[in-house]
Amino acid sequence: MSNMVSKATVDFVVDQISNNATTFLSMYTSDQDTSDSYYSGLVPNLGYNVAMIVIWGILLGIHVLFLYYKQYWFAVTLICTGILEVLGYIGRTWSHYNVYAMNGYLLQMVSLTIAPIFLMAGMYYQLAKLIEVYSHRYSLLPSPMAYSQLFIVSDIVSLVVQAAGGGISGEAVDNFEPLDKGEHVFVAGLALQVASMSIFIFLWLHFVFVVFYKPRMDFLNIKNPFLIGKIWKVKQVDIDPIYREKYHFLRNSDKKWNKFTLSYFCWAFTVATCCIFARCAYRLAELVDGFQGYIITHEDYFIVLDGVMIAFATVIMTVFYPGFAFDGRNVSIPITKGRVDPETVAQDDVESGRFVELTNSSNDGTIEEKEDTSSLFASNKESDQPAKKGFKKLLKFQFKK
């Protein structure tokens, strides 16, 4: 008898739990009017958000393992991006079941807003490295590191402005006031981010033009930049002598995968940057349209222009990882100052009568200087001429009109 009662009690409890769960979940499905929720009627897609948790979990694990390649700045920024993206999609999955849960909404909004900033912080630094590998003379800014410093600061300022806008909007909600002021501040922060990225893309395209395109035009001695088919037939190895000699071994590595990833690194970087820019432009358009506008209440735009764009950019930079392109496990590329290669400065010292012996002690780029002070008083102008002419001949191809 007790067994029968016990079984009936268990069945009753299970039925009650099942009915309550069904009732609870039905409160937050797309069949109910949720226009007054944090998502203004939108219910985040469960399948998509769970899939993104899995994808970003895999990418996060890969970049933790990629610490092996000693690209610590890039690895840490990508790990931070991965953590934030996972948290963001956990928040959206949570919101699928309860669009009125403020914590779930804030978790996804804050995490997915901040994540791309970390991704770009890692990418800005790669431009500085490329300038080191190819030559300081291709830098438009006073120093290669200036690119990272300028745009990271700009992104931080943008983030602070966006946070201020979010805070103002939150306070307005609590006081049952209009959200216009907060929205305008938020839009200003996103506009600053888009403007900053636009400037970076201009500087990046300038770098690509002067490093890869114009040298091919000069090699063929043509002035028309629209002869694209003919210009790109020139092989990279043909124009390599104009680049910085110090990293010739890296650009022409005997390791096939390293050479392949460096050869196509700039094109992968371009695609990834454009994807991130598309995401930022989408976010700006979304906020201009308003928190209850058409864009923000239709998740397809978010899926394609935010989720897919950032994930695709990260996948590209995972395949063309800087640790592969720059042989990070074996080669260190310190970022030096100025718009002139350090060894070029040393060559100028030779021309001016100061003898400096430069030796590359290893592939990590370490330079040892040995000065013979007696040459300061025994400079022979005629003997200096061959060195001067040889140096000018080396750069003649790059600077010829």
C-alpha cells in the first residue's frame, strides 16, 4: 500500500513540475505579445545562440592553445573576445526563455558590445609588426606603435561614451522618462567608433598600396594603376629586394605554411577588418533606428551583420594566425620607434664618418653595435662614396619617380 501511495505521489509531483515548466516557458514564446520586453517584441533564436556558444567555445579553446606561438598580445585579446562572446550568447540564450530578465539582457548587451574592441586591439598591433617586417618608411605615423596606441585609445573613448549612454538610458527607464538623451549619447559613441575604424582602414589601404601595389607598378615602369591584371602578375619575390633586408629570411621562409600565411596575411587581414567594420556600421544603424526600430526587432540583421561578421573575422585570423605568419615560436619582432629603419640610421652614421659594425646575432632581430671611434677622425670622403652609392642603389627602385 505504501509503495502505491509513494508511486502516486511521485507521479503527481512530476506532473505538477511538468505543467509549471510548460506554463513558465509559454509565457516567453513568440506567441505572446512581448513588445514591452527589453527586446521590444523580439525573442532571441535558441538554435542560433546555442550554436554560437559552441563555435565561440571552440575558438576560445584554440586561442588558448595558440599561446604556444608566443603572440601574447594577440592571443590575450582573442581570448578576451572569445570569453565575452560566449557570455554574450549565454545571455541571449537566457533571454530566449525570459525576455523580461534584465540580467540576461544586460549580459548579452555589454559582452557583445565590448568583444569586438578586444579583437581590433589585437589587430591594430599587427599593422605595427608588418611595418617592422617590410620597412618603417611605409608608416604614415611617426612610429609603427603609434597605430596601436592611437586606435586603442580611440576605441576606449568610444566604449566610455557608449557606457555613458547606456547609463543615462537605464536611469531614464527607472524614472519613466524618455530614452532620447541616452540614445543620442550611445549613437555618438558608436559614430566615434565607426569614424575611428574608417581612418584605420584608410591607413591600412595606404599601407597595402605602397607595399604591394605601387612597387609592382614601378617594377613594370607603368603609371596607370588600373592595369590590375598586368600589375598583379609580378611575383612578390621580384620586388622583395626593396623591403627591409633584416626580415628577408622571414618573408622568404623555407617553412611552407609560415611563408604562405605571411604572403596572404594582408589579404586575410583586409577581409577581417572589413567584417568588423560592417558590424560597427550595423550597430550604428541599429541605434539610429532606435531601441524599438525595425532593425533591432528583426534578429536576422543581428545574426548576419553582427554574429556572423565577428565570428568570420575571428576564423580568418585563426587560420592566418600571426604566430604562423611571423613564425612566433622562433622569431621575435620588437617594435622600434621612428619612420626610418634602425639599420638605415646606422648606415647614415657610416656615411657621416662613424663606423658601426652591425651583426644579426640570431633570427630574433637582435642587433649588436661595435663602434670604432678612430674612424671619427680618419674619415675619407672618397672611400665613403662607394658605400653611399651602394645604399642609394639599393633604395633607388623604391623611390624612383
